[in-house]
Amino acid sequence: MKLLKITLKIGKTVYKKPVSLWDDYLNFQEQNQRAIRVVQIDHQVVGICTLKWLSDYPSFAVQNIPEINDLLVAPNHRNQGIGRALITALEDVARLSDYRHIGLAVGLYQDYGAAKIVCAHGVYS
């Protein structure tokens, strides 16, 4: 299944990631290196999340734990359950591939606040 090609614009927010990253993600999905889920509202991409089957984090990699990566939700669509829905969809993908655990790594930067809240609400510990 080929996903639509998205640009750096999600909703009205432009993310500072190279355009080539989106093409890479599509290629990674076709090569079974990632699973990607996208949420659209009124033909606009408002959220994206990927599940990286082989994490770059050594503790996840040695335990064969795939990693939730690049969870992005347009600011005007936050707090509506879109992020949680994206994570749940990727949990289902992992479960269907016989994984019992998935990882979610968050940074210490201010813009990682929403990911920390997801952890605090018991989705991940």
C-alpha cells in the first residue's frame, strides 16, 4: 500500500524536517523498516506517526523492541485524541507482528511536552 506523499506542512504548521525524510519514510515502509499511520481531516494531513521496527536506542534494539517515532499532530488538532489514536494504531500493527512491547523515547526539550503527558497518562511506563 502506497501512502500519499506529504509535505513538511501538517495543518498550518511547517515542521523543520527535510522533505526527503517523508520520501525516506515511504521507502522504509515499503521495505518493512517502519510502519506509518497518517490522520487526515478534510483532505488535510493533521497527524503522522511511525513505528520503527529496529530502534536506534541500544536498550530497545538489544531487546528487539520497536519504537514509536516522529509523532506529529497539527497544533490546532491537538487534545482531540489524534495522537493517542495514532499510537493505538501502531500498537495494533506491532501486536499483529507478535511484538509484546513497543518503546517511546522522549527528549528533554520543551516541544516534547505532549509526549511526556502520554507517558504520564499510563500509555507507557
